[in-house]
Amino acid sequence: MSAVRSHRYSVADADLEEFLARRASLIATVRERHPGLTRTVLIRLEDGTYTDTWHWEDAGQMGAAFAAIATFAEAPLTMALTKDATAQNGQVVDER
């Protein structure tokens, strides 16, 4: 069963372009080391916050990648441009 990690955070408008570049670099690095990352989706909500959902082949692959997150230099650089960040893990129950 596939797994997801959903993040919610804010990014200042002035930082958005740099954030997107750093996020892309982080995603590429994670995929290189943990190919179970199948898809990422970033959505800007009406209130100006973002949801960033990372889809994984399974919970084990997701857990291994996030256990190694401290080894990805891009992670703190990317998240430094966010504020009020939260994250939740889940499993896909139905997808159409």
C-alpha cells in the first residue's frame, strides 16, 4: 500500500522562487538515494499556505528516507525558507 507524507507551511512571496529551486534539488537528491518516492505535489491554498504531499511506494521506503533526512544538505536549506511547518504521515486508502 502506498504511503504519503503531507507537509503544510508558509513561504514568503519574496522567497518562493528560491524555495521552488531548493525544493526541486531536494526532491532530486531524495529520489536518487530513495527511488521509492513516486510523486510530489505542491499546492498553494486560498489562505496563502502550501500543502506539499510526497507519495511513496510504501511506508518502509518513506520511513527510510525520512530517517536519513539529516544526510541531505538540501533539507535544512529548503525548510529555512518556510515557517509554521507541520507534517503528517498516512496511507492511501482509495485513489481514483
